[in-house]
Amino acid sequence: MMTSFFDQFASPSFLGIPLIAIAIALPWVLFPTPSSRWLNNRLITLQTWFINRFTNQLLLPLNVGGHKWALLFASLMVFLITINMLGLLPYTFTPTTQLSLNMGFALPLWLATVIIGMRNQPTAALGHLLPEGTPVLLIPVLIIIETISLFIRPLALGVRLTANLTAGHLLIQLIATAVFVLLPMMPTVAILTATVLFLLTLLEVAVAMIQAYVFVLLLSLYLQENV
């Protein structure tokens, strides 16, 4: 029984062909395309307002050089939210529960921010490894600690997104299983458990959106240190 709980995180395949590519490409088909008309419908207007508000909040602490990343960050944010939300539907697969996919997003983008910092302002980029006023005896130790923390950043990005979504999906499946088991024996307890399941589902909707925002927000903070 415990093995079946983790089957939902296995990459689906059909005739030996992995279907994760379809799961990744499907969200782009669902996005409404802006038309050439002066007046858009409510869905496109709401989407445009959301992206504009998100971009303004995200790029507020960045200087003009960091504004070039606006399109990338906005696209990544909408993409992650859509994948996370679609993964909450029954009989679906959530690609962002795979650590390899999240690391594929986190590692290149983090490395790009580090390369930009080393190219544009190498002194300031290296200065983050040693805080000002550090005692001489602590300099080697602090440099090692700051270097390790720098290289842990992409791993933390990927693990945070994977762990939060995986834990939420497991909790939903466990409580849903409890509802089906308790329904014939204790209907009242099953109804209460179903209420908890409904509230947990609402919480997971919020987590799906918040984790996508946190992922992009941390990338923008890493960029802020290097531009």
C-alpha cells in the first residue's frame, strides 16, 4: 500500500515513450493569446494585469540592468503556476515533483546570475564571500562557508519546490484514502475527514502558487546581488 502512494510521482510512459514532454508542453497551449483588437476579453485582461503586477513587484529592487530578465521571470512564473495547478487535478502528473526537472530550471538560471556578477563586477561578486570587518583568524573558515552556501543555492531552489509539492500530494492522497476507508464504517468521521481534505486542497492551491512565486523571487534576489 505504501508503494502505491509514490506511484503518482513516477514519470508516465506509453509504449515505453516518456510522456513528461507532453506534461511540460501542455500548459503553453492553455494560455490565451492576445488579439489585435482594442478591447480584449476578461480572461486576457486578467492575465495581463496579473503579469504586469507580478513583474513590477519582482523588478522593483533591481536596477535597469536587471530589467532584461523581466520576460524570462514572468514566463517562468506563469509556467510553474500552471504546471502546479494542473497537477492538482485527478489522474494527472505534476512534472515539478521531479527533482531533476526543478534542478534543470534552477541550476542554469543560478549559474547565469553568478556569471553575470563575475563579468560585470567581479570585485563585488567575490566580496560576498567575505563580510567586511571579519577577524583574520576567521577569514579562511568564512570563505569556505560562504562558498558552500553559494553552491547550495540551486540545490535549495530545486529541493524546496520538489519537497513542498510532493508533501502536499502525499497528504491529499493519504487523507483521501482515509475517507474511502472510513466511509462504510464511520460515516460521520468520514465526512469530517472529507472536510479536512477539501480545506487541504484549497491550501495546496495556495502552495502551488506561492512556491512558484518563491522560486522566481529567490532567483531575482540572486540576480540583484550580481547586477
